[in-house]
Amino acid sequence: MQKRRGATQAKVPAANSLRSIMTSTPFSRARDHLGDAQLVELYRQMMLIRRFEEKCQEMYTRAKIGGFLHLYVGEEATGVGAISNLQPQDHIFTHYRDHGHAIARGLNINELMAELFGKDTGTSHGMGGSMHFADITKNFWGGYAIVGSHLLLADGVALACQMQKTNGVVMVFFGDGATNGGEFYESLNFAQLWKLPVVFVCENNLYAMGTPIEVHSSVKEIYRKASAFDMKAMRIDGNDLLTVREQVAEAVEYARSGQGPVLVEAMTYRFRGHSAQDTQKYRSKEDVEQHRSNDPVLIFRKELIDAGVSSAADIDALDATIDEQVEAAVRFADESDVPGNEWLTDSGIYAAPLATATVDPDLV
Amino acid sequence: MPVLTVREALQQALHEAMADERTFIIGEDIGHYGSTYGVTAGFLEKYGPERIRDAPIAEAGIAGLAVGAAMAGMRPIAEIMSVNFSLLAFDMIINHAAKIYSMFGGKFSVPLVLRTTNGWTQLSATHSQSFDSMFAHIPGLKVVAPATPADMKGMFRAAMADPDPVIFIEHTLMYGVKGEVPEGDYIVPIGKSVLAREGRHITVVTYSRMVHLSLQAADILAKEGIEVEIVDLRTLRPLDMSVALESFKKTNRAVVVTEDWQSYGTSAEIATRLYEQGFDYLDAPIQRVNFREVPMPYAKNLEQQVVVTTERIVAAIKKVLNRS
Ligand SMILES: Cc1ncc(C[n+]2csc(CCOP(=O)(O)OP(=O)(O)O)c2C)c(N)n1
């Protein structure tokens, strides 16, 4: 891998600025700005999500993972691109389709796999499962499984950031289906009213479970829902990693500067069913195949190779490392202990259990 | 010791809470309007709009923003104007506030105090309810419903110091109730019941406004030579039955008085615990006095028949004593 331009050099305007404007693309601009190593890192995150989730599906089929399993496959560019703009002091909330966001934020995949296996070494000691990944050390406040609800919690953390003057921004992910319930509207109103530093990222994958957007929303362009609140909004191509990164960067900076929240609608598509149980009667195989030919991970992989950022052999080697890490995560999860019964007592339910127990110790 | 009303005691407690810079109050009409029941009157002028946050009429938002802020290190007080409106915030309270600590493996908690108020006064069906049992049903919540000005102050202090979500239930008909309140630092722990009156013939187990009605009933019965012992539970979750059971072992008879519907209500839990843990001491079936099980009517003559009155408590006590 040749080392081309560093980030510092990129900040200097090009000699022939007209030419550079005419020929520049999100890819070339990101390459100038980030450097090649960082581009490969973003690819690594997308591929790690992809391989991790393919393994999840396998482990689900083998009954190592229980409950609901909502895969993010096909939507990786949105999560990785958006989250790549965040600083350590920033915060993330997401919904039950949370694996991608967690990995993009750098959560440990051993702990994530252990959580899926219901083990004590999991991110939430096996108390949360697939829909509830969290890691407070990374300000990753969790996946929330009540559709639309976590937007209000995100507002609350943003309010704390504002009052504590931390300069932090809260990014909250949700689907198109989440934009029809009252909590969505309450959260937008509060955020705009109080100029809270929130970036609302709607991942519009065209379906709420199996209900197409034409059937579930009076307004088909979700970003326009922000106009009722005089809120800044944008609709972006959620399948192009570096477009997402560039456009969301603007939203993050806007929120951070104290001007208020932004609603970002990222157009994307989920390749798998809503959850592992979904038989997908609501869409045709052809439709899915067509979208699959637009695979954001493979597109970016090809871009890296075509532009000479990395060689095919180097990328293959990286993929192999990712596979080994995912295998190691499965071993870690397999070998970990299950959580203890203390989680069934007051000490598992309350940060400060009281002298009077609420859980009946004699319960049979 | 100074004598204060419940309202004044709460005001003291809230001012004390505001000494912590992490604390802010969020609710409807708490500032510009001057507070529905007068508790936060003058707070906006004193603390400013950053910390006294007049919120839109959006109960889920009020509770939800408070939950989020609490997770991120603030010590918010959320006010839901009336418990009837808390139904719109139940998702935030039950699915979030109560779950976050355990569901995320104990890594962070929700140090939130949510104040709300029960009550009725010819407000008809949607404005006269009590959901005590619905809150108290939920593992992960702590639920308190103090009866006296002193307990209001002391338990509010305990609630603010607690790292878990506490539902603090007040009563619209109690803000004017007076009582002695210790000055300065005064804390009454959550989860400890007390005797509100000593007696030896029968035990009344109750809480919140019903403590005062039970005391009136005891005064009436005292004239007939009946000595009523009254237990004020103060906390509904965790439910401390130790004082009630001690009393029951002495009197062998009990009446449970709660201002909510009987079926599946708080009195069902309280009576069951007396039966389960005090069965050997039981001399007569336990009686319960509660709201009649109808949506609250507006007409005064009908409303009076639905609510708990001193007369109904007296009658229930006599019934239990006569049976034995
Ligand atoms: C309040 C609520 N209602 C219903 C559900 C069941 N449910 C889970 S996900 C889902 C669809 C959500 O679709 P969308 O918001 O578009 O997100 P996506 O799953 O497509 O990412 C439904 C109906 C739920 N979890 N919560």
C-alpha cells in the first residue's frame, strides 16, 4: 500500500482549484482528507459488520443465539459513514437493529458475540441480547426495542450535553417506520425548541417490518417531516459510504455549533429479512437481487482497489483477518460462563437495593 | 418544630434539591404559569429557565428527556401534572426508566425522580384515577406515596439521593395538610413503613391521603372504646410489611384502606401478604375499603359514593370486629 497524501496536506487548497472542484468526488475528497489508511479502516468496519452478522445468522440457525435477530446487512455504509464523524465525547442511541452501529463505534466483538450467546462476558452480562447492545465507556447508550422511543432518551442526553457544556453531539438511528409515532414528533419538537445537539439519522430501508413506506407514511420523503418543526434536514444516498460521511459531517458540525438538530434521511436497503424469522412475502426476489447488485461493501471494496488505495491481495488478507476475529469471538462466547442468579435478585434490578427486598426470596 | 403544609414541605425539599447543580425540573406549567398546585411557585424567578423547564404538553417527552438526562449524569425532577396524564409517559417509565439498569447489565442507572399527583374533586372519569398499583407492579421502579409533610420532605430527599428511578406520588387533596417538619437535613428512607397510631384491637394498613382518613375513623371509634392501630406504608415498592405484620400479630384483625380500585389494586397485594405471612394470627377475614369500581362520575352525589370516606372505614372496621 503506497502512502500518498496525509490529512495535513489535504487541507491546503489545490493549486488548480477549478480543476479539483470539477473532478472531485466524495471519494477523492475523503482520500485527500483522511488518507488511504483511514479509507481502508472504514472498509474494515463495514466488512467486520458484514462477516459478524453472517456468523450471527449461522449461530442463530444453530440455536446458539435466541430471541429476535435483526440484521443490518446491506445498510453498513450508513452506520459506518455516519459514525465515522463522531468524537469520543459524542453519544449514540440506536434501535434493535444495532449490531452495525455498535461495531462502527468500536465495541468489542467478543463481548458482542457473548451478549448474543447470553453469557456473563457480554456487553450487558447477557441481560439484553441482540436488541440491547450497549457500552457506556464508548457513550454507546444502547439498542432500544420499542420503536421510536429512544429518540426521546437521545434528546435527554443531548440536553445533558448542552447543560454540562460538554460540546458533545448525540446521534440517534431509527427506521422509516419509526417516524409515524408520537414519540418521533415529540422528540423533534423538543430538540428544535431547545436547540439540542442531536443528529437524527433515519435509515430509510423502504419497509417497516413488512409494510412498505407507501402503505405506512402519508409523506414518502421522510426528511420533509422536519419542516413542520423548522428543522434542518437532508436526504442522502445511504449506500455510498463516503457520501454519507461527508453529508453527515455537515449535520454533526451544525449540531455541535449550537444551531440545533438535523434530520438526516439515508436511503438504504436491507438485504435480509426484518428479523431472522421473516419469510419476506412483501417483496420479490428480483427486487432484492437488484439491490444486492448495489452492495455498499463490495462497491467500496472495488473503489479502493480501482483507485489504487489498496491491492486486491491486501484486501483479501484483511478479509481473512476479519474472519479469524469473528471465529475468535465465537470461541470466546462459547467458552464464557453464563450469568449468575444474582441477576434475579434486587441487586440485579436496582443500582441501590434497599433493605426491604422487592423480589420474593421464597419464590417457587 | 415548625408546622408546614405538605406544599411548603415539598417546596423546601425541592429548593434543597436545586442546591445540586445537576438538578433541573421539567414539566408542564411549572414556571410561567406559576405551578398547577403551587409547589414550584417562584422557582422560575429564582433559578431561571435553564433549570426550571416549562415543557410542551408532551408527557412522553417530559419523562423521556428526564430519563436520558439522568442517564448522562444529571439529577432531573420530572413533573407529570396529574397521574392521569402519566399514561402517555408509561412507555418511558415502564419500558425505559424501569428497565435500563438491568437490561444493560447494571452498567448505568436512571437517577430520576418523577413527581405526580393523584386526586379527585368532581373532575369525572379521566381526571380522578390512581395508578399506584400499576407503578408498584413494575420491578425496577421505586414507588413512594408519603402522607405527612415531614415524610414528604424526608422521602423526597431520599428519592433525590437514590440512583434508581423513583415515582413520587402526591395527592391534590393533601397539599394543604399541616404537620411538624424537622428543619435542615432530614431524610426518611425509602422502603420503611411506620405506625401512624397505636392501638390494640385492629390494624389498619394504608398510605397517602388514606392515612388521614383512617386517623379520623380511629378518633370516632376511640369514643366507642375501639383502639385502632394504623400502619402507614409510605413506600409501595419495595413494600415493607414488617410493621403491619407485627401489628397484625397483636390485633389479629385488619382492614386495608387504599384509594384505588379494588380488583388487582394495591390493597390486593397488601391483603395477600397479610394472609400469606400472617395466616396463623388471623381471627377474621380482612376487609378492604377502596374506590367503587366504576369510572368516576361527575355528579357530586355519585362521586361521594365512589370515593373512600371516613364512614366507610368505620363501617369496615366494625364489620371485622363484629365477625370475630
Ligand atoms: C412500539 C413498537 N411497536 C411495534 C414493534 C414491533 N416492530 C419491531 S421493528 C418494527 C418495524 C420498524 O421498522 P422501521 O422503523 O422502518 O425500522 P427497520 O426495522 O426497517 O430498521 C416493528 C413493527 C415494536 N418493537 N415497538
